[in-house]
Amino acid sequence: MIPLPALDALDSVCIPVPCEVPWDDMHGDARTRHCDQCKQNVHDVSELSRAEALALLGAADTKPPCLRVYRRPDGRVMTADCATRRERAWKWLHGRAPRLARLFALVFFAGCGVPSCIRGEPLPYISDAERAVTNASVAITTGAADAAKP
């Protein structure tokens, strides 16, 4: 069965006759302005959140509200909480960052600084006499032997 697309009341808004009064000539703030010609409030949907715009459309007033609407290229109505392409890309990348970091580490650091026992190579055998000579040479080079002398 093919799922039906969800209808959004905000995306189906159609303004058949746009207002002739310019937005800048109306009095009010960035979200809502009052039109002196039609005596109604005009709401800028791009300054409202999607929930606020849907609540405005769902109000039980007799007249539908006057709206100022911007549409994206895909036909959706722009709202204040509408994510930009950059924000959507960062959100996608943020969700996949741990996996990408592991893949990067696996590809670029494979075999770098890995002990030979992990790579499956046998460890060289060091006798106790060789180990004592090595420890003594380390003590001499670090100055531990000089500190022990009076």
C-alpha cells in the first residue's frame, strides 16, 4: 500500500488577491502590522513559528486572517523555525559524526603505533641477563647512578 502524503494546512494556504498596501506602509512590528485600508491585522508567517501559524489558521474567527507568506522553492511556506539548508546539513552530519570519526580512524591510522602483539607478530625473547644490562644502561643515562654515589 502506498502511503498518502500528509497535508499541512500551512502549505496549502493560497492568497488569491494580494493586498495592494505595501508592508512598509503598515503600522506595527515585524510579526503583525495593521492595514488601514482593509482594517485588519496582517501577520508575517516568516516571523511566526509553525505552531503559531497553524494556531492562527485554526482560530474560529469569521474572517480568515490576512497573511504575508514566503514560499521556498519546494513549495513549503517559510516560518521562523524553518531550517536552512546549512542547518539541515549540520544536523545530518552531527548524527553521523561518531561513525565517521571511527571510519576515519580505522582508515588512516590502521597499523600506526599498534603493538606487535596486537598485529599478531611474536614478541622478541629477552633473557634476564639482557634485561639487567638494559636496565643498568637506562639508569646510567638518566643520571640515577650518579645520584647514588656520595
